[in-house]
Amino acid sequence: QVQLVESGGGLVQAGGSLRLSCAASGRPFSTLRLGWFRQAPGNEREFVARISRAAFMQYYADSVKGRFTISRDNAKNTVYLQMNNLKPEDTAIYYCAAGIEVGDTVSAFSSWGQGTQVTVSS
């Protein structure tokens, strides 16, 4: 079982930036595919971004492409989500996820963090 702990959420004005971090433990980090999802009130959890094990490939939801960047540091067992030019519609709880399967769906990830709130004011 993989343990994931997110940090870095908060309140920011539209156009601002935040960087989320997620520290992982419990399994060799380099074997994990990692992703970020978000869930706004009343909505289902949705895919934001994911990164391959060696960080060669990154994938993004269309809604965040060009504004968000996912990265990982395998030496620090940490995955990051840099969020720039934030919009009010980015407001949600953001979840870090880890797994060994390939895909953008919730079911492709077997381990989840507790979530961190991101609020973007207009």
C-alpha cells in the first residue's frame, strides 16, 4: 500500500499561482505512475494530469493544458503540480494518486492522498 500526503493548497486570486506537492512512501517510488485529480462540490472527481514512471511523458486535461505542469523527483519521492494563471473554475479539492496501471481514469489509480483545498477568488 502506498501512502500519499499532499501539501501546498490555499487561497489565491485569479491569475495567481500555486504549487502542490505530494510525498509518497510504502513502495519504490520509481515504479509508480502518478497523477493529480480534483473534485469540486457536486461534481465527480476528474483527471487533471499524470506522469510516467521516469517522467518522460506527461498528460493533461484540456482544461489545464498550458497552465499546469506535473513533475516528479524520484530522489525525493515527491510529485508536484505547478498551477499558473489560476481561474475560479480551478477551485476544488486536489488529490494525488498513485498506481501501476496506465490511464486517466480514477480506476487506474489504487492509492490516494487525503486531498488539499485550492480556492481561486475572482
